[in-house]
Amino acid sequence: MNTFDIGAEPDKKFVYKIGSVTTNVAWKRPNRENIENLIFDIKNIKNFHKYELFLVGGVVNGGIGKTNDIDIIVNGDFSYDLENFFHELYDLALNKHRLLIDAKWLDKKPSKNHEVKFYQAVQFGKAVKQVDEIVSEINLFEKNIKLTENLVLRTLKFPNNKTQTNINYIQI
């Protein structure tokens, strides 16, 4: 069984780790209010002004109430400050707002047309989730370029779902 396919139960142990960020509290499903609260706090992260952030995926394409995470694309000059920015972003989302995010830096802004494009992406390379005694891991280090202890560089197809025809994003 893969723990990434199941939710947490109140009476079972729960641990999620991505980068150096760990939480023992299960996340909530995103809704308009908790997304707005998260965005407000994201804008106060120290290096927020260095990047452009975009909400993509289910929360802007009709999936609020259906999706379990908030997809965030980070764009701007790549620097290794990005790793610290990601750590702050994930800590804020997971430990303050109890929201799961999926953040990636892309080498160019997402396109609103329906054309599939390939991007160079930087993201955390490993996530571990434990529910009770079952532990699952996503490890992107095996098939991508390791940049730091926590970050990988990979080629990413976006949109990654051929049936996705309404591609929207909202700049934060």
C-alpha cells in the first residue's frame, strides 16, 4: 500500500517530510479561505520579491473541493536562495496552514494556451509520508540531476495531463 494514496486517521501516527520540513499533523483540503490566508503569508516570506509565483492545477481549474494540494510554480532568476525559499514555503503551508503544496521552479512562465511545453524544473527531490506503520517515499534523485542535498533539476512536461484543456493560472 502507498501512503500517498491514503489520508491520515486521527488515531494513527502521521509523519510527512519534504526537504528539511517535517509535520506530524495531516493537511486539510484546500478551500478559498485557507488558500487566501496562505497567499497572504507567502507574500511576507523574506525573498518573495525575488520570484513570481503562480497558482496552477486544480485550485484554479475548477478543482477546489476535489484536489488535496495546491500547485505552485515559482519563476524568476534561479539561485540557491531558492532552496531556503522552498523550505519557508513548505513550512508555512504544512505547519501553519495545514495545507499540502507542490512547488516547482520553472525556467519560464507557464503558458495559458493548450500547447504542451517542456520546462526545466527545480524542486525538492524527496518526500516521505508515514501513516501508522506504513512508510512511502517519492525519490526524484534517482532519475534526475541532484543540485543540492534537497533539490533536483528535471525536465517537466506541462500541462502533464492530455485531457487538461482549460489551462489557467493566477499570479500571486
